[in-house]
Amino acid sequence: MKTLKNLLTAATLMPLFAACIGSETEQAGFSTVAFTVPYANSTDGMIAFVTYGKWHIKQNSGNNWCNIKTMEGEANMIYNIPFTATINTTGEARNASFTLQDNANEDVKINFQLYQYATRGDGTLGNAAMIRRIEGTDGSLITAGYDDLYRPTSLTIEKNGTTLRNLEISYSDASDSTVTVNSTRTGTTAPTTLKSKYDMGYQPVKLISSTDTVCYREQGFVYGSSSYAFNVEERYQGGEYTIQALKLNSQQSLAPDGKHVSDSLRYMHRYADGTVMMEKLKLSYSSRDNRQQSLDINQLLLGVEECNPYTLISMFKHARNSSVISEAESEDSRLTVKTTANADGSVGTMTVTRTPLGKDGGEEKTVTYTFSY
């Protein structure tokens, strides 16, 4: 019998619905059922198994959200069968129970379950509220749009009437699984078109244009410790770039429904004129769940001027800490974050206060953001 890994690998290579395994003698039995797990905003999955006798599948639970497209079949075949799922807006992972039964021998059967994650491909919960507008007391304005699968299709960041960033996003679901981003930022005269293949969670691998690159880059485990580090980078023609470097301590999960918070953030922005802005921050968190709304509100910590629009919409979801930051401290300043919540747990307002540390640190500054859904 094939292992689950080999079965799923075979399933991806099969050009047809099923293929004969070459035996003319019908036997009872079948292999273990291998399957994919859809995200909360995914509607398609696949099961794969080998059968030696004629068979049928009985559904025991989950009829209201999960359906296997073929429920019976022939002997001596490798099957690769699609299943469909409705969008999961429960906020919890769910499963549907099935029995794969040999027609000739009622004692030969396998009970299996199909699952769907609680979270969307971007790391938000399936019932997360969709932020449409954010207004800041510093003159900032952010607007966002989405499609029927809760994926971002547009994002605009403005400050005092000037557009800082604008993204228009499309997905080629019916053809080659490519995400296309038309990006405009302050100082550019025309949009830049970046493209990437995307995975089952609609997450890009590496967005690339002829001039710009936006990507997730693993640093791996920190030498001498169990901490794991990674970057999210934007790089532009001419030498300008931004880098977010995040470090996670041990026992944290980057799995789809896992929770994680980074203990530190290093942020660097090298501007086109060669000047560099650097923040090295130790992070603390509140009990507020950052997966309850569509945008990653932690990305507003340093203000809209330094907000990466790709991480704001969680196109690189590992950069979304599962909890809302309560405090970030460097050698020369402390950032304090206070939030209020709506009845559904989504954020209502967020106030960020920067307090200088030391004798010559300057004055305290506060910005309050109000969220509309």
C-alpha cells in the first residue's frame, strides 16, 4: 500500500479521475484515505485512495457543509476524487465523518474524516469582520475592498489627502493560480505590476515585477536557541527597501490554525536618498485576538508612513501576530497600544502613544485609529 504522502503525490499527477492499477483479480479492501484540508475561505478539496474491490462511501455527518463528488466506484483503481465545502464562518475548525465500505465484505471498511480549518488562508478567523475603512487622528485614511472569498482586492493608504500606497489585486482562479498586484506609491509616476503563483491559502510565494520584489524570507532557527526568525521584505529599483524581521520563541505554531506571537521586531527602511530609519523593538501583547478582523492592525504601530500594505492585508500571513500588541519598547522610546472592541470581538478603535525615553527624547505623540466595517 502507498503511504499518505505518496498517494497525495500520485493524486496530483493523475490526469484522469481514476486509473486502473493493473490487477484482473478483484479483492476486498483499500488503502488509507489521503486528503487535503481546505481553509475557511476555500471551497474545494481532494481525497485519494487505492481500492481492490468495488466500494461505496457513506456520509455520517457534515452533510450541511461537505460533499464528496463520487460516492461509489470500481475495483483495482487509484482514485482521486474532488470534494466541495462551503465557506466556514463558524470561527471553529470542523469535520465531516465518512465510511469507505467494500461492497462484497461488510467487515472491510475504513472510517475517515474530512476537515476544514477555522482560519482563512491569510490567518484570520473564518468569521472575522471585514475592515472597510480606517480613519486616523493624524489625517490618515485607509480603505480596503474584498471579493466573495474574503480576499483583498484593493487597498489605499492616504495621509492628509496624499496617496501613499495603492494596491489593486486580482486572482486567476480558473487558470494558473497567479495573483497580480498593480501597485502605486508616492514618488512613482505609473503603477508597477507584480505577480506570483499562490498556494491553497491564496498566499503568494514571491511577488515580482521588472523593478520591485516583495517576499517572505526565512532566516531559520537562531543559532544556539530554539527561536525561529523570518523577514518580510519590499525592495524597489534604485535601492530603496523595507524589512520587517520577526523572531518567535519555541513552542509556537505557524500551522494554519496555530497561534504565534513574535517577541521582537526589527524594522528597517532605507530610503531612495540613502537615509535609513531603524526600529529595534521588544514586544508585549494584550489579550485581544488579532485574527478577529481582516486587516493586521499591528502593522499600524509605526504609523501609516511606515505601514507595509502587503502585511497589512496579510499576504504573508506569518507576519500577522495572533494577538494585538500592547507595548513595544526600544532604547529611546516606548509605544503603548490601547484598543476597544466591538460586540463581535473585532477592534473598534486603536490608540498608539509614543513616549520618548531619556532626557532629550522630545514630546509624546498619540494617534487614534477608528475602524469601520
